[in-house]
Amino acid sequence: MLKSLVKFFVNGILTIVPIGLVIYVVVQVFEFLDSLLGKTLRKELGDGLYVPGLGILVTIVLITLVGWLTTYWFSVRLIEWMERMLQKIPFVKSLYSIIKETIGSIFGERKSFSQVALITLPNNPMKMLGFVTTENLEALGDPLRGHIAVYVPQTFQVAGVTFLVPKEHIEIVDITPEEAMRFILSGGVSGA
């Protein structure tokens, strides 16, 4: 009888925890995105007229509007001027460049994380999965000629490590980035 109860309890945990965590994460992301403009809209409209999700909707519309405006001459000039101003402020210059390049590599024409790399560790039979982020490191100097940058996410975390690996230690794997990320982040439990 006690064994059955323990088994039912464990099954309950295995069922409830993943569902609960997904709901929690979705709600937190929704509340964060909604609060970006939602706080301002709530003040302007009042609690009676504000509808949850309106902040996200307005944010999406504004981002789309900015994207549309960047295709016109005047808007392009305005954005170029703003970028030049940002490039003149020491700390902001670095921060802006990093954010712009990262966003551009994920969503832009040149997508990073689109190739899954299998790294063979030198003098070691172990291997690591990662994502090719940059194939040309010549700008960093001669010692890195023949190397490529591979980002290796950490299991159960959002963090990761970027390795600069000799090309001969890399093999491109024919699986989708989503499958690889699921496998890595789950510690090999999911997607195997």
C-alpha cells in the first residue's frame, strides 16, 4: 500500500512539475513583455480600460512600425544619425555594438546557431555539442587562424561558454539547432 502511494506521488510530481514550470515561465514572460509598455498604457487608460496583453500588442505594432519606417530614406537617415550618436559614447558604444550584432546574428540575414557542431576534445574521447557562431576569427590575430567560435550552452541553464576550436576538431552534425538545444539543456535526457 505504501509503495503504491509513493509511486502515485512520484507520478504526480513527474506530471505536475513540468506543466507547472511551463505555465510559470509563460506567465512570467507574458507579464514582463506586457509591462514594457503596459505600465504606461495602464496609467493613461486607467485600470478600467486596460486589457492584459495590450502592452504586448502595442509593443509588436511599434516594432513593426519601426521596421517599416527603416525602409524609407528619411527614417534610414534618422536611425543612422542615432547610431552615430550612440557610437560616440564610450560604454554605450560597446554595449550597443554587442547587442546589435547578437540580435542581428540570431534574427538577421547571417544567422548564428544554425549549424550544430560536435567538438572532439584533444587527447580525449569525449565530445561536446555546440553551435557555430563565427567561422572567421582572423580579426583576432594569427594564433586563432584556422579556428572557429563554437558556443556550448550549459545544461539546465541559460548560460554557456564560447570555445575557439581548431577546425579539425569540429564536425558539423546533421540535426536541427532546436534538437541540439533541447538535448543539451536537458542534460541529454530529452531528444536522445
